Amino acid sequence: MMSKVKNFLASERGDTNFISIIIIVAIVVALAGAFWALAKGGMDTISKAFKTFLGKVK
């Protein structure tokens, strides 16, 4: 089984775009996760600031 995997990775047949697409998808998923984490933290900060502002207005 390992020899088949090694042969697949070592062979130069086929299209190298497949590997490029996998790498690009991995980068996009990583960036989306980072953006989601930053956006969630930012929204929490904005929400707290808005609640503080409304508390002072009353």
C-alpha cells in the first residue's frame, strides 16, 4: 500500500493543478478561520461598547 502511495506522489503523470488546488483550498480555509475568529472577537468588543454606551445614556 505504501509503495502505491509513494509511486503516486513520485510519478509525474497527470496534472499538477490538483496539488495546487488542494494547497489553495487549505490556505483559504485557514484564512477564513482566522477571519472568523477575529470577527467574532471584534463583534464582542463592539457589543460591549454599545451596551456600555446605552447604559450611560439612560
